[in-house]
Amino acid sequence: MSNALLEVDSLHVEVDDKPILKGLGIAVQAGEVHAVMGPNGAGKSTLANVLAGRPGYAVTSGAMIFDGVDLADRLPEERALLGLFLAFQYPVEIPGLSNMEFLKAAIDARAKHAGLDEPSAADFIKRAREAAGRVGLSADFLRRGVNEGFSGGEKKRNEILQMLLLQPRLAVLDETDSGLDIDALQVVAAGINAFRSANNAVLLVTHYQRLLNYVVPDRVHVLADGRIVRSGDHTLAEQLEQKGYGWLAS
Ligand SMILES: Nc1ncnc2c1ncn2[C@@H]1O[C@H](COP(=O)(O)OP(=O)(O)O)[C@@H](O)[C@H]1O
Ligand SMILES: [Mg+2]
């Protein structure tokens, strides 16, 4: 038995009866940042989505154990309450629901689940403004609809804002670096580094090495054709940058 915060074992996942993940294993301890890299279509987002419990992803065998809990039986909202957070590769717009209301509802739900008092409105607004400032979003973004009319970079910053406010145990960040200019990339990296602690863990799903210049991972895994074909330390990412993925045929 391991005491990993996240343990994924021999995971097989199908989408529309098509096998996508084919025996994927990964173990992440509290305090660690792991990067999952790999070519387009390898199954990286499938891993992120199946961890979060997105409908349509059928686990046909294997296990996902999060903080001792088997995720298979848990609804997405239960997983979130347990402290699992997914930053989407393509964050959705929710017109009509203000970012502020959305964040407050999420924070209140987690507080309630943990048997804690909900933060007061004033306290919450202070924290939300602080988090917005950290990711370089003005307070206006808290009043607007969730991601409504946000640019690509603003959406990614907003995902990090959610993470900083919600303080999950495990943050799965799906290509949060993609499409960012260098300034936004550094802001996102600083947010992740500020979030890192001995009590939480981060799974950084990324196609490119450049984020890993700013967020140095403890482990790097290469996902190809539905399984991890190579794992190593942060220097593996540099090798991939130079050589691409082809030399690691699965
Ligand atoms: N909802 C879906 N419907 C059909 N096929 C899907 C779906 N999600 C993923 N796939 C397929 O699964 C494979 C892996 O996709 P994905 O996990 O998005 O890869 P990556 O994030 O590594 O680029 C691709 O062939 C993709 O077309
Ligand atoms: Mg993807």
C-alpha cells in the first residue's frame, strides 16, 4: 500500500467505445508537482477529464484512488468537495452567472463539507480581490459572467484564480500554459508556485516544456498512446524539448 495522494493504477478508459487510456499508472505524493507531457491525441485531457469525473469517459478497468477514496463511485461534485480541482484546457463561458457568485458558491460548498463556517461576504470579497490581483485580473473580472468574453489568456488566469481561492488538495491543470504570452505564462507559473505546499499536489498536463522553466516539477511523465512510456526528473522535459516525442515510441 502506498500513501500517495493520487494513485492511478492500470487505468483503461474508453470514449464512445474507443479505447483511449490503455493501462495508465501514476502515483503523486502530497508536496509534489508532476508534469504529464505527450503528443497531441495521446490521452492527456482524457486523463484529466476522467479524474474529474466528466461524463462520457468510461473506466473499463483499473483504479483511481484519491486521498484513500476510490473515485470511480464518486460524482464530479463529490470529487471537487474532496479537494480535486480541474483547470480546463478550454474553459467554458457561463453568461449570466457572475464570477463572484460562482466562486462564493464553490467556496461555501467546500466550507460546509469540511464542517467550517462560510466566509463572510466581506472576507470573501477581500480574498477574491487578492487572488485576482495575483493573476493580474482587475476586480471587473469578478463581476463579469464566468469567462464571458474573456480572452484566451484571461480564461487561463481565471482558472488559476479559482485554484488559489479554492485551495484544492490536488490541482489538475490541463494545458493551462497553452496560448499564453510570456507575461501571462509567468503570472500563471507564479500562481502555481505560490499554491505549491507540502499538503497539496499538482498534475501539470502540458504539451510544451516552457512552463516547466518556471514551475520545476518533481517528476515528468510522457504519455503516448494511452500509457506512460517514460518517467524521469525535470531534465526529461528538456530532452523532449530538444528531441521531440518520436524517440520514445510506445
Ligand atoms: N469526447 C470525445 N469523443 C470522441 N473522441 C474523443 C473524445 N475525447 C477524446 N477523444 C479522443 O481520444 C484521443 C485522446 O484525446 P485527448 O485526451 O484529448 O488527447 P490530448 O489531450 O493528449 O491531446 C483522441 O484521439 C481524441 O480524438
Ligand atoms: Mg488535451
